[in-house]
Amino acid sequence: MPYAIFPTKTDDIFIGVGNDGTFRKLAKEIGKEELGSDPRFARNKDRIANREALRAELAAVFSQHEAEPLCNRLLAAGLPAGPVRKVDQALTNEHTVYRGDVIARDWYKGVASPIRMQRSKPSLRRVPPKFSQHTIEVLGEFGYSRSEVDAMIASGAVCGSARRR
């Protein structure tokens, strides 16, 4: 803790702190070194128990910064941080393109998981379902009859595809 998304002046950022030493380093890097020795936050179990107070402390600091420069500074210090990207931004991001992380098949285009062995190529085992592609089947598994599902789709209560069972 923290392992969360925080707003900044410009965009949201993701911070991932894996241990107490990394947290103290983060606290120092953002100019709040006292957070690293605060009894509420000194150990991970303390940060978890006091997560809302910690979130408020960090959000107040991060809200004073722009996402890109802050993330660049944190990364340069060896801290796990990055801006949260919209899909279109991620698909055209210089780093994503450099790593070859854009994957496409049929109608689908997305970003591969960045978590893989260095020499492994990104892969896509199967194309994810289209929006609402399985509405009829899923609601059927929850006991709704076909006529009930059709009525929900017709009323706009749920989205449904034209695909029939």
C-alpha cells in the first residue's frame, strides 16, 4: 500500500509500492519524508489499516503536480509509477509501440500485458467478446427466459446483440 490510482492536475497516475523501503523512498521523493516515519504509515500493515488517511495525504500532494513530469521523476528515482492512459493513447504511446505491445486480430486492437519475460512476444490467444455479445447466454444462466431477456433488451434495461441461441 499504496497500490492505487491518484488524480493529478492533468491526468490520473498509478503508484505501486511493494514494501516499506519503497514507501519511504516515495515519501522522500514527493517532499513528504515525514510520512515514511509516521506510525500510521511506517509498515505496510499500518498503511493498509490507515489506507484512507494515507490516500488523502498522497492525493493532496499529487494534485499539485502534472502527471507526466511527476511520473518521470518517480521513475527516475526507481519508483513504480505511470500515467493512466486511455486505450487510444496507449495504442499510440511511444513505449508501447517500441515494445511491440500493440496486438490486433480481426476487429480487435489492444495493448498486450506488459508483464512478461523480456524476450517473449506479446500474444492474443483469442479475441475478447464484443460488447453485449453474450447478454442472452449470461442472463439465461441466471434463470431468465428468452422472452424475459428479449423484453429487457427491448426496454433498454440491458444491451443485447443480434446473436441468437
